Amino acid sequence: MYLWDAGPQRQADLAAEFDTDSASMTRTVQRLERAGLVRRRPDPGDGRATLVDSTPAGLALRRRVERLWNELEADTVGEMSDSLRRQLLRGLQQLETSLVSATADEAP
């Protein structure tokens, strides 16, 4: 979905955008590539970098995925006011911060 809106992206930038490490992003991109949904190509501006872009097969899924996403949103938060949605998001962000902090404290 991110590539549909942002266009081709460097793989390293995708890892940063999704707050993941390079190895995890590489595995994700490889799975999407094997499924025919994305392609990788050298970045013409930086020979060391790889650009990831949606394929025609990936783009063909856009309308269906967006419809399903809208249905999920309607089923989950469709009745909530904007204010309540913002409160919920802040609470979930605090929960994430707490979990990240707790797991970082437990790391060897």
C-alpha cells in the first residue's frame, strides 16, 4: 500500500519507514517479489541501493485492498468520533512505547 502512494522506494528507506531492520525488510520484499507483487531494481542514482516498486499485478490489487481496508475501518472504528479515534491512537502509541521499552530492558 505504501508503494502505491509513494512510488518506488529504496529498500533502506522502506525499512526506516516501517521501523524494521534491513534483514526483515529484505525478507518481506523477497516474499512480495516471489508472489509477483513487487520488483527490485538498481537505483539509477545510487548503484549501491535497490529500488522497490509495485508490479502491474501488485497495482491490480489496489482497488480490492482499499475496499477491504475501508470495510475493516468501518467495522472497527466507523462509529467512533474523530476525538475518540485520536484518543485511541494515542493510547495504542503509549502501549507500543511501553512494550518496546519493556522488551528492550529484557534484551541480553
